[in-house]
Amino acid sequence: MTPVSSLIVFVFVAFTTSISGIEALSPKAKGATSSGNTNESQKTERKFKTKNYTDADVMNASMLDSKGNIWFGSSREGVFRYDGKDFTHIPIPPEVMPRPEDDPIGLYPRNMVLSLLLDQNGLIWLGTTGAGVYSYDGETFTNYLAEEGRRQPNDGLYRNVIQSMVEDHDGNIWFTSMTHGGISRYDGHEFTHFNTEDGLPDDMIFSSWVDRNGGIWFGTLDVGLIHIDGNSFSYFDEADGLLNNMVSCFYEDKEGKLWLGSFRSSTVSWYDGNKFTPFPFDKKNKLTELRFITEDQKGNLWFGGRYGLLCQFDGEKLSDFTQKKNH
């Protein structure tokens, strides 16, 4: 793959946490209350060679499709698809995004894509900043969840931010909102919404993950982890041994340990199904403001975060690979 210097790719592996106790998962079946606005992309795809790069500021998300193409969600320009040779720009149709006049101070960029997901039916889902989520079948964008959550105080409009998405073992897709929209589940026909009224400890959900046993995890902004197993919620917070109530990312390693990271200090721990264990090898407190955790073929764990943070753990020691540049 040809390096592209202007593509700054931030990979978010989202995981989440909960707080103590178990409650029945019994939301009111709110049905297909979300909008299903459909708009053709009208063949606005634009190809350009890698030497021309892309003028999007930041790449917020990445995804590999079934054909080996890599998709990038950008901060200004919708999505880009890379086939190993060329980038193809696929903008979200402007007529279905918030209009510039609706957002005069630029808080909610019309084409900012925060999260990407390829479902088992081949649909691509794009979680946005302020416009809910879109499905894309290669020709058509369809909008959902644009009016979930709270109206924003600056303009009185809904600006639903979909920070993360996961597909469970049964093919349901779960969406998390950072604008008080809680969690939404899509079963292929209708949406069911879960909020504080349904037992959630918080309605601002940052990250999500599905473990190998089919359990679904959500990380909240401030009150810990939410775990869904079957039809019940369980919650974990710092009182249960969780290292930090803000969970920004997850990863389940080859041994089945669920690793948790946070934007804050003292961030990394793992869960073995019974208890949380703080990561003991970060003596200099490097692993802060984490964006992702992943594992290579040799079993080394990698931690990435803000300002180019990149560290590797080989099972015995933590090594810092961060490259600092002076501009």
C-alpha cells in the first residue's frame, strides 16, 4: 500500500463499561421511530491518484470491506475508498446533511464521519457528527436516528452524534449516541431505543464492543461500563474495580481478556470475566488519552492515543514507539 502523508488515520476500537447491579432489559418497543430518508448518491464518486492525496483534515475511522478496499471516514469530506491504487471520494449528498445555514458557527460539519461499519449483509454504515447514521448500499444513502437525543441549546435542533457502532452475533446493529440519545438497536426492520428511562446509567455512550461469547459492552462518558448479555443489563464502575469510569476503547485479546482504555490517566485494565486488573507495566503513566487497543500476529498489544502516542506491550515490558516532531 502506497503511503499517503496527508491521510492521518485514527483507528477507534470502541469498548465500554458499566456499573454494579443487574436490571431487566425491558425497553418500550419504540419501533421504527427513526427517519428513513433516502437519497441517491447520483454518481458523485470522484477518483484521484494517491499522489494527489485528499484534502480532508483528519481521518476519524477506517474499515476493510469484503473486496479488500479500505474505507476512511473523514472530518470534512464524507468517506474515501482506497483500492490499493486509487482513492475514490464518496460524499454524503448535501441535501440530506444539515445545511450550513442551520449551523452558522460550524459546530456540526455536514460531512464528518466518526464511525464506520460493514454489516453481514454488505451495507456500509456511517456514523456522523450531528446527522445520526447513514446506510450506504453502493448507490443510495439512507438516513436514520437524526432526531434522537436532545435538541441542542445553541440552535434548538437535533444533532445526534453517533460515536460508535457494532454488529452482534445475531445481526443486530447497535449505535451509541454522544448527544443524550443513549443506545439504539436495529434488527433489520425497526429500531429499539434504550435510555436512562429504560435503566441505563447514562445516555451519553462513547464506545462499544462485542466479545467472543456474544456479550455486548458499552463505555460511557462518566459512569462506567454497560454489559448486555441476553435480555439483561449489568453495570460496572470504579466501585467494582474498574480503573476509570470513562472508557474510550476495548480490545479482546487471544486469551479472552477484555482490555479497556480511557482518555484519562491510570487508564488501562483488563477484565477476565470475574474481576478487573490494572495494567501494572505503565510505571511512567504513558497510556493516557487512548483511542485504540489492538493486537498483532505475534500477540503484542498496541496502544494508540492523542498526539501520536503509540506503545507496544510484548507480555513483559511496555515500549514507546511515539514519534515526536517539531513543527
